Amino acid sequence: MNQVSIVSRRTFVLGTGGLAAFLALPQMAAANEWQAAMMELVGTSEPAEGKVDLVMPEIAENGNVVPFDVTVDSPMTDGDHVKAVHVLATGNPTPGVASYMMSPAMGEATISSRMRLGKTQDVIAVAEMSDGSVYGVTTTVKVTIGGCGG
Amino acid sequence: MAAKPRVKAPKKAAAGEIVTIKTLVRHNMETGQRKDSDGNKIPRDIIHTFVCTVNGKEALRSKWESAVSANPYLAFPLKIMETSEVVFSWTDDQGETVSTTKTITVA
């Protein structure tokens, strides 16, 4: 019962979204640049919840160097592993941050690095699994000094 | 980016052990967004690809955009099954590649 109502609501939203996109194409395209980027990377802009953990500071004083850790819950065997992890910064001039094409040789699906954030924004990590499923997680980072130079 | 990259990896591991590798390479990672004092855009020059191979087989390939911080740091695990020659290489927009090799011995 619940499931049915969710599906119909989504269909409704998609329908109205499509109409809005038709009416206001340039604005929509700009507002959803990161969704377009995610679509290109993993073929969906609505990944399933769970499995992916993205650890970042809540407040980043310096947007030039913001540490992040991504861990995906996976046994990393030949039959069941993470194929790729993509990190997107929704509010940066270019939303893509990095993609990591992983293999079972890693043993665990985890990486740590540092990124630039231009302003306070949502950061998204999405994981493509070997069975084709896509999981994602979003976290908000407050940025005191932006990291895009002047 | 002539500077030598720094890689921290253990010299020895037990068969099947998951070890942590830490890498750091010096690079400005010029975003292409900044302007010089005359108002001209400074062209983008970033490391766009990082590859780690274990005994010739690719373990991790990473594609970076300009949002990766200057002097890129990357840490990741490797499951060491046998004595392994691990090669790390970084390639930037100038087409320059720097590499370094570490050997992890399984006794």
C-alpha cells in the first residue's frame, strides 16, 4: 500500500518536473548541474540509500583543504565488490571532485583524500557495485573561507 | 611536477593482510578558475589521473577534477596476497607522469 503511493507520487513529480523543465529550460539546467553530472557518471540521479559512508567535517574553516573519507560496505570479492566511487560537490563551479575505480585487490572499499569547496554546500558520494546497483549518501559542509581562488 | 611523490607503505605484510597506503604528491592543481594580476585566466593544470598497480595488475585508478586540493593526498587499502611490487603513478594536464615503486614483502 505504502509502496504504491510512493510510486504514484514519484510519477507525478516526474511529470510536473518534466513540464517545468520544458517551460524553464535554462534555469533548470543550471540548478541541476550536479544531477546531470551524476547522471553521466552512474546513470541515475537518485541512488539508493545505505552502504556508503561519507565522513567530512561539519564546518570547514578553509575550503581549500577539506578532508573526506568514503567507505562502502562491501566484501570486495571477485563476485561482489565496489566498481567505482564518485564524489560530487553540488555547489562548486564543476560538480565532479573525483572518481575511484576500485578492484577486489584493495580488500576494503575505502579512500581518504582532500577536496576544495567554494562555499557551504552538500557533498555526495555514490558507489557503483559489481551487480550494477548504485548507492549514495549526502552530507552538508559549512565553509567559512571558500577554496576557488579569486 | 618534477618533485618526487611520497608514499608510505609497509615493507612487510602477512599473506592476506590489508595494509594502508598513504600517498602525497606536490602539485599546484591549478583550477583554471583563477585570474592573474592582468585579469587573464590562468589555464588549468591538474593531475587528472592516479593509478596504482600491484604486480602489474591495476588495483585502483582514480580520475581527479579541479576540486581535488593542491598537493593531492590519497590513502587507500591494499590486500597483499604475495610479495608485491606496487607502482604508483600520477599524470597531469601537461602530459607529465611521475611514478614511484614500493615493494611489500610477504615472508
